[in-house]
Amino acid sequence: MELKQSRPEDISGRLEKEIRVYDLLDSLGIEYSRIDHEPAMTMEVCEEIDRVLEATICKNLFLCNRQETDFYLLMMPGDKPFKTKDLSAQINSSRLSFAGSEHMEKLLDITPGSVSVLGLMNDKEKRVKLLIDSDVLNGEYIGCHPCINTSSLRIKTKDLIEKIIPAMGHDFQKVVL
């Protein structure tokens, strides 16, 4: 795995949704590093990527309420346990569960294993609420997928909060888990 300082030079074989991520970051003047790898389907694989990226790889959980009317994207450190009860109380939503892949694809244009804050650029109706754990906000960099789990990006947390999230037309709620 080799760390690159920009988008792929050869985009043949890359999905349109991945290219849209690079287009967004480049249009905002965001500096980022990229690493290509085998599909990252487990946190163990992500830990290896984390060592190369030298960034906090986030566990990104796509959640919904019982009625499947409210959707949430939770960014939290990969090594931190997720307790539904702790989050439910902070966002005033009981009975949280993992949202189905059909909602993930419809709202964020991403598939399981590729969940990323950058998928919010595809949430045109602004139906997904972004929740970020305080520990993620304290890190200098975050690691995330460009909407596909065969690449990972290192982005300054400050750029994510101050430039990228607003450019996607979203805001976020800080949570403490």
C-alpha cells in the first residue's frame, strides 16, 4: 500500500461516485492523501490502512429509527464500542437500529462496507443527519472512503468540519459516546 497525494491519474475502472468525491475535494482546494487497497470490510483491515494513513479511521454507522423515517450517519473511532442507549438519549430517538442497504444506496449512493461521510454529497434531500463523536473531532486527521471501500483518504478534520460538510449542504451534531 502506497500513500499518494492526489486523485488517481488513471480513472479507468473507477466508479463515478468515487470520481465525484475527488472532484468535490479538488473544487474546494482540499489537500488529501489517498491509498488504494483490497476491499476493507473489517476494522482489522482498516487498522492496517490506518497505520499507513496515520489518521483516525472512523467507524461509520448508518442508523435509523424504528419507523425508518429518520436516518443518521454516525462517525466514531473504530476502537470505541457503540452503545445504542448512549446515542439514543443524546439525539432524542429511541429504538435506533442499523438501516438497511436499500436506504444506504438510495440516500447516499453507497453500499455496505463503503459507508463514508463523503456519501452525504449524494444526499440531495438532506434526509441523513450527521453525528460525530467528540473523539473524532479531537483528531488532526480523519480517514474515510471515497464512497468505495477499495481506497481510503486522509483529510484534515478541520477541512472536513469547516469546508467539506458545509459544501455538501449538511451540518452535524457532536455526540459523546
